Amino acid sequence: GQSLEQPSEVTAVEGAIVQINCTYQTSGFYGLSWYQQHDGGAPTFLSYNALDGLEETGRFSSFLSRSDSYGYLLLQELQMKDSASYFCAVKVNRDDKIIFGKGTRLHILP
Amino acid sequence: GAGVSQSPSNKVTEKGKDVELRCDPISGHTALYWYRQSLGQGLEFLIYFQGNSAPDKSGLPSDRFSAERTGGSVSTLTIQRTQQEDSAVYLCASSLETYYGYTFGSGTRLTVV
């Protein structure tokens, strides 16, 4: 079976740093992605890690440890517009089939 | 086109009726995926098409669901004899041959009454 675990909700303060964790158990593993979804909107792609380590893109960073079946998304200098749901997603085969977690709702306080 | 286009954006149908949802992927994207998302939930994989390979239908919840992709471009998801539990947002996505993220359409919100 396929299992991705991430917290259902996280709350942080504007300007602070927040980390959203994801652990996975999947039939195959080719990489870990993160997607952002605002209320009523479509998911948008944030990052993809195929190899271990940290990838940085502006205020967002994503980390992967394949030996621990674990990754996280790090958001720095939080802004109110970052309030959204964040999904981790595993690429499980060569044909780019992606299995998504249930998402983490990020609440940002002023 | 510039993005993934889905139609209709909203669909209300009576229980037992058939519905067709359409997805027009980004030109040049070889892969096309269908997911559905119930209110406040994650994305549930339904089916994907990759190039000329046979589609992976492993996520379709019942034989009432089917999908086709014509000419390697437009895709139609058909739900026969709709049930209330089919109510959800149906999302389509496409990607290049080498994965670096999907591009999602805005979805079709299906309500079965």
C-alpha cells in the first residue's frame, strides 16, 4: 500500500519559520514533491527532491532523506499569503505517477 | 494552450445521470493525470496517460468511471450513473516527459443531488 503522513494543521507567526514534515511508505520511490494549494485554487508545484539533501528556492526549502523515508518543507520569513494547504507527494514509478499526502493546513497569525 | 483547461468548471447533476468532464492539457505535455479531491481532503489518484503507453487505471474507484485520451491530447473522464459520493472536485494535470512537477487545471466541481 501507499502511505504518506504529514500533520493536518500547523500554526505559525508572520515573519517566522515553519517546517512541515512528511514520512512515507510507498511501493516505489523516485522522488518527493511539495505542492501548495490555496482555498478554492488548484495545487501548484513548489519543489522536487530526487536525491538526499536540501534544495532551496527563495523563501522555501525542501529536504529529503531516503534512508529515513522522510522529508520536510521549510518556509522562511512567513507572509500572510503563505496561508494555504501544503501537500507532500511521492513519485512512485518511472511514469511519474504521484501519490499525495492528505495535506497540512498552514495558519499564519499576524 | 498556456495552461491546463478543464470544463465545465461546475457541474450539478441528478443522481443516476452520466457526466463527462473534459481536460485539455498543455501543448507538448506527454503525460496527463486525473485526481479527485473531496472537501478538505487530499488528492486521490484516479488514472493517468503517459504517451502511447496503456493508461494506468488502478485508481478508478468503480467500473462506473472511465477515461480516454484522444490523439494524445484532450482527455474525457466519464462517470456513469452518478452517486452522491461522487461529489468532489475533479482535477486534471499534465507534465512533460521528464517529471519536474505537474501543472494542474482549475478543476471541475461536481455536485450530485
